[in-house]
Amino acid sequence: MGKKKMAIHFSFFLLSIAALLTTALSDLVISKLDRRIDLISQTVRVTSTLKIENAGSDSVSEILLPFPNYQSKDLAYLSSAIIEGKGKTKSSSVILPVEVVNPQGMPPDLTWYSVSLPKRLGKGDTVTLDVLAVFTHSMKPFPEKITLSEHQLVVFQDSGHYLSPYLVKAQSLVIKLPANAKIESFTKLENSKQAGSEIKYGPYENLPSFSYSPIVVHFQNNQPFAVAEELIREIEISHWGNVQVTEYYSLVHGGAKSLGEFSRLEYQARPDIRGASSFKRLTAKLPPRAHSIYYRDEIGNISTSNLWGDSKKTQLEIEPRFPMLGGWKTSFTIEYGVPLQDFLFQSEGKRFLNITFGCPINDLIVDKLIVKVVLPEGSTEISVAVPFPVNQSYETKLSHLDMDGRPVAVLEKTNAVLEHNQYFQVYYKFNSFSLLREPLMLISGFFFLFIACIVYMHADLTISKSSPSYLAKLQWDEAQTVIQQIRDIISQSLTIHDKLEASLRDLSRTGDVQSCKAVRKTSDGVLKEFSKELKPLLAFLHSSSSHASQIFPKVEDLVTKERDLQEKLMLKHTTVVDGYEKKTSGREMENRVAPIQQKLTVLRQEVDDLLDFIDEI
């Protein structure tokens, strides 16, 4: 019942449209219409073949295609082509321009697109169009949240009758679902049936303009719902023979959100049942001669990737650090280089880059795609040609050895899909003598460095042993020696900490409480000796030179943090040993230890950070 309300909610305004429009746009007639909706992946692809006849006396130069506003907001790609030939020789050879229009007298609840014909359609003439509409985020998870053991169900809504301002003499609709997908329910109209993984509606005859019959399909779809909330592709041209491509992905699983706790053990034990709608890998199709391929995230390089290819393509299969469940997010970077001669050409005194625009990963929806083309420094008269509308702007990037910066053409596209992975061109002029700028700068730099070395070798820069600077240096050397001693004591203390942790692991394995207590007693004595050794060292630093006084707060903070770490570790050790002696239950033991372990983790990280800071001095 809830799904029917969902469809009716979007169809009330369309039912009123049919009553308002009477003779508008009645000269054209759709004599035959075949519509096919592909719901196999998360992207909805609607292919419509329309045979259109001009039944009026006036010639027509455009054909109007309306979409309800709730659909048009998810419309990512729309194309139209004239179909020529019949049967097996039929082909779409003439791509027609499509643009948004606002015809007068039409209600605001529809978004209108105009398909411009190559020549006017006269009285009695016919034309056959092939229209492809691609929608994103049109399939809604229902329910919106699922557990690890549940399959993902989605709801899709549309009209069983083709929405058109023209009379439709004959039409049919086929909805293609994933293979072996379980269909929970679908709207049954006259002449509707299910055949395997397809739902068929029609044929329907002589339907008036603006006919609309809401349908809802509720079915199982465990395909990867991979969505890039933002993808930044940076394409940098080097006239020394390489084009470097760097892609920054902010990825989310756009399907039903994961409900409850995640168990990796359950997930790996039964991957076909547990987390069936999750995805563990993605496949990117890179250019044929891609090289120096690198895949990493914020932590570092990710080794779970496979690469193979031939003379026609390079295929990169990547796996995130963790399986992607509904609502989970991750970020990563793919970087690779391609030969310059494969993508840079010359025409009419200009150079131009010819490379693909969209995302190379299959079945990935990109909510916001930013393509940045970084041109060599000194490039002028820059222009961009993209086969579909994008937002264009320009900026400057400063890199090593740059003086004025490199011009960057920035192209932005929302709602990008596979069909946007088309070639685009960036034209610019470049003086080849500009290539000598950086080598000359390097040669000059090495020359002046050589001269500076000669001057230094012949200069007397000896410092008197009685000078204040020399004495300050001696004091600082002494302070550094003391700091190193403190650092060594802290490192030895951390080793004792590790032994205490190891004794707890041995206790869980053997149950030998007395051995565990003996380790704690020995460790406590050693740590107290370390504490005694630290006191005179800290006192020396406190009374040392101004240079040492600047670092003293960090060293003092390190010692304090290590003492806190000792106390929390001894508390954890005592709690665990007492629990074993009193035979405390595992859950109660975990509840006692968990807050202590959380503080231990934070303190250990702070101590490690301070040690790293001191090492850099």
C-alpha cells in the first residue's frame, strides 16, 4: 500500500495536465512506440523508439519530449538519433541536438526538451527516433535500512503509458530486471505480465496525448550502488612526453543503509548471504598504455588491486580497505601516466588535448565531477570543446620551478554517468622555446651553488671558543645528550609496557595467574628505577640554556604522559588478574577493561607523537 501511495503522490499533477491540454501539439502522431527500461544496475536507462508522423498541414522542425519534474531532477543524460534503414540494416546514424525549452501554455510540473530535426517534417512524412534517457537515484531503497543478513529491495516508479503531448497509436513497454531478481510486487495494468526477469506492458492502442498510468515495481537488487559524491580528475600535460592523471574519489554506498553491528567473521563466512548488497571491488578501464599506476588512500598505498591489459585497454581492479555496506564511505586516489603522443595533437597552429571526460570506473554514479586540465606554463589562447553542457572556469596552479604558474581549465558536471565518458578537447598555443625555461633555471642554480661552494671553502669561518655562540652551542649539545637519554628511558619503559600486555595475553591462553603477577611485580620495580633516573635529567633541562628551555615543556609532557600510561596499564593489569582470580564473566570483564583500554590507546598515541616530535629536533 505504501508503494502505491508513493506513485500516486507523483502522478496527481499529471492527471490534471491531461484535462488542461486539448488541441496543443496535435499535428504530430506517434504511430508506433517501443519503450525499454533497464533496471539491472543502479542507473536507470530508458530506450524509446518512436515512429513519428506529421498528420497536420504545416511542416515541423522539432519534436518535444516532456518529463515530470520528479524525474527530470534525476535525468543525467538525454540523447536522440534518427534511425535509418529497416530490419538488420537499421542504424542510428544522425545524432540530433537536444535542449531544454519552455513552450508557452504548458504547466510548470513538466520539464520540456526539444529535439531539432535535420530537415523539416512535411505533411504525411515520418521519422523514426531512438531516444536514450539515463536517470540516477531513481531507484529508492525500500526499506531504507537493512541488516547484514537481508537482501536489498528497491522501488522504481514510472508510467505504464508513455507521457507525450502527441497521440500514440500503438505502444509497448518492457522493464528489464536483474537476472534471478525476486519481484516483491508490481503494478498490474491491462495487458501486463511477468516473463522471467522482464515485466511487459501492452500493446496499447490509440492512447490520447498526456496519457499517464502510474506503475511501481518493488524488487530485489543487490547490484553495487557505488556513488562518488565528488570526483576530481586532474590531467596534467608535460611536453617532455607524459600526461599525468590523478583522480580523487569520495565514495559512498548509495543503497539501503546498514542496520546493526558489522561482523567481519559472519561476512566472510557466508559472503553470498551476509551483506549481499555490499561491494568489495570496483573495475576501472584505463587507457591502453597507462603506466606508473598507483592506488592509495589517506593511510597510504593499498595493495589489494589487480592490473592487466593489452594493446587495446588497461583494466584496474581495486578493492577498498573494507567491504562497502549501505551508507558507508571511503576516499581514495588513483594515479597513472599515459604517453603524450597518444593524446596530444596539432591542428591549425594550435595544440589540443583529446582525452575522455567521465569516470573510468564501471557503473559509478558521480554526483559532482570536476575535471582540471593543467596546461604547461606559458600556454595561451585556451579554449575547450565538450560534447555536452558543463560549467567552465579557469585558475592557475603553481608547481616546482614555475614563475607565473600553469593555466588550468576547470570543467564541472553534476550527475555524471557512463555515457559522459566521451572525448573532449582542450586547445591552446605554446611556444616551444618555453621548454628551455626550466633547464636554464636548473643550470643557473647549479652554477651559483658551485660558486657559493668555492667561496665557502676559501672563507675562514672559525668560531672562537670563548665566543657566546660557541658556548651556547656547547650547552645545546649537552641538552641534546640529556634529551636523548630521556628518550631512551621512555623507550625502555614502553618495552616494559609491551611485556605487561604480553603477560595478559599469556594469561588468557594459559590461565597462570601467578606468572602474570610475577611479571607485574618485576615490571613495577623496573619502572620505578626508570622514574628515579628521569628526575635529575629533567632538573638539568629545566635549568639549562634558553634553547633547552624551549623544548623542556614537550619533554616534561612526554614524561607525564608516560607516567599516566603506566598507571592506566597497571590498573588494567590488576583488573584483569583480579577478574581471573574471582572468575568474573567475560562480558563483565570486557565492560571493566574497555574504558581503561580506550584511555590507554589515546595515551600511547600521544606518547608516540611526542617521541616523534623530539626525534625531529
